[in-house]
Amino acid sequence: MSDQQNNNSTNANQQASAVEITENNLQQQTPAASDDQQQDSVVRFLFEQHGVRGEIVHMHQPITTLLANLSTYPQPIKSLMLELASAAVLIAATLKTDGTVTVQIQGGRGPNALNFAFINIDKNLNFYGNASWDQEKAAKFQGKEDEANKLSFADLVGNGGILVISAFPENGVRYQGIVALDQDNLSRCLEEYFKDSEQLPTTLQLYHDIDQAQSGGLMLQIIPNIEHNIESLAHLSTLSATLTAEELFSLSLHESLRRLYWNDQIVVYQPEPVDFKCVCSKERILNAIRGLPLDELEELAQEENGIDMTCHSCGKVYHVDMDEIKIIYAAARDEMEKNGTPDGSATVANATGAYQDK
Ligand SMILES: [Zn+2]
């Protein structure tokens, strides 16, 4: 299944002058990376005189991993997650924060709305993410996959659904932006957000192919205070719109840029690798157990073979043996006796303080 926004209106024009393409139009900021280094990466580029900058991303391996953990979901949720992943990479590369960025959909009201879907991405462009959909909603579509596959973007985000973009810099002030999910698709919603909230007119195209585990995107954004930047964005985005999913997924990123903007002076930066990397750990799993109510802990402490806990974002299974649970249970019980908290909330507070999630 392939999703693309294609506009062929400039193709004739492009072909007519194709002979004028020269190597000089594509200035390398640094020596060119070989083409096989360009998959699973994002490339920034700049039209200096036009006052427009951009980013292009193509991912396969990270998407394979992401999809492996979405296997129980219908196609539209997978589609949304693949687009969210590319959007997160483009946003993170734009914000250039030294910390992490989270893009999270909070589903609104609606019979098929998601609870949430998120991608968390760090400064090295390693990301992980997941979606949450009610089991009741999923059960409705049991044996009716065709119906589930017809769910639209609007169905999934529901009425009043929002996208929250949060940046958590290692140094500096936390940033949060809220995007109303009231357009037909994710890219339109983000364009509206950048225009209205950030005063940075932006065009964004997102592409994905579930069967081939491919996702990618192309973003153009004005650089403020440069003459004619809005007109330049309009001109360049017409060219961008001719990019097809097939081209993006088969060509190197530099080659895609060369074909799109052959007639414009462009500075292209070195590809930056993107990867799927979960932040789960045994300690985080133990923390989750520490947060359980005392009666549940007591029950678990009687499991002779211990328990297996699966990370929802990457699917990794962690084994916790009986002795480990017994220690947690004993600590929680002592804490309760000391503080007299009947529901284990003292335990949760304690665990949160001792093992702050980063
Ligand atoms: Zn994980």
C-alpha cells in the first residue's frame, strides 16, 4: 500500500530543460556519502538565495522494527505510525534540540479513535514509538479486517484529537507545541501548525509503504526575513510535489534532490543516520513492577518461575524471577507499614523518586 502526493503539472516544464542539469547546481557541503549510506537517514538542504531550507528522509530498517510491534493493529494504524515516524524525524531535525523530542497523538472522541500514538526521538535521531487502541475497539473488527482497513485518519484521531510536539533539551527550556488534527491527513495538519503557530510557512509530504516497510518525507520551510521567501517556497514546493513514493524509496536522497531541484542553487548536507532504538531496560521494567498495588505484588511474588514482561515499544522480553519480585514486594510492604498507605501509592512515589525515567 503506497501513499503519495503527486502533482505532475510541472513535469513537462522539467523535461524541456532537463539538459541543463549540471553537477554545479548540487553543491556538496561535505564530500558525498555513497548512495548505500543514504537509506535510513535524513538529509538537510538549503536554498540560500531563496530563503528556504528543507529536509528529506527515507527509512527502511527502523520501519521494519517499528512495524514488528504493530502487528496486531489494522493497516490504517500502521500507516499513521509510519507517517508519524517520518514526521518526527523531520521535526526533530528542524528543532535541532540537544535532548529528546516526542510527537504524540492524543486521540479525541469517536467510536474508533486511538488512545494515543507516539514517536520519541533523541538527538542522535534514534527513535521508538507505539500506538494504543482499546481492545474493545479492536474486538469490534475481529474477522472484519476489510472494515478495519477502511478507517480514515479522521476516524483514528477522533473528534478533538491533537498532536503534541514536546522537546526536552538537555540544557534549556522545555518546548511544547499543540497541533489540532482537524485536516484530512497528518502532513496537512503539520503545515497548518507551522503556518499559524510558528509563523513558518512549511510544506510537508509524507510517504509510506507498509508491505515494503518503507517510510519517508520531504519538508520545505521558509527562513524568516529573507526577501521573496514565500514566493520561493511556492515555486520549490511545486517541484517537491512531483516526488513519487517510488522515487523516494528507490533513489538515494541526493539523487532525489538532484532530480527535483536541478535548476535551483542548492546546498546539500551530509546524510544523518536514523535508527530505531528503544530505551527500555531491566531497571525500567522493575520500576513498572514497583508501581503496582501491594495486592498484585503479593500475587506475583508467588509465581515460582517468575514473570516475563514485554516492552510494548520494541517487543523485547524481560524475565523477572521470583526472588526479584519478592524483594520488591517486601520493600513495598515495609513502606506501607511505615506510612500506612493502604493502596500502595507510597510505593509508586518511592519508585518514581528513586528511578526517575529520563
Ligand atoms: Zn523496548
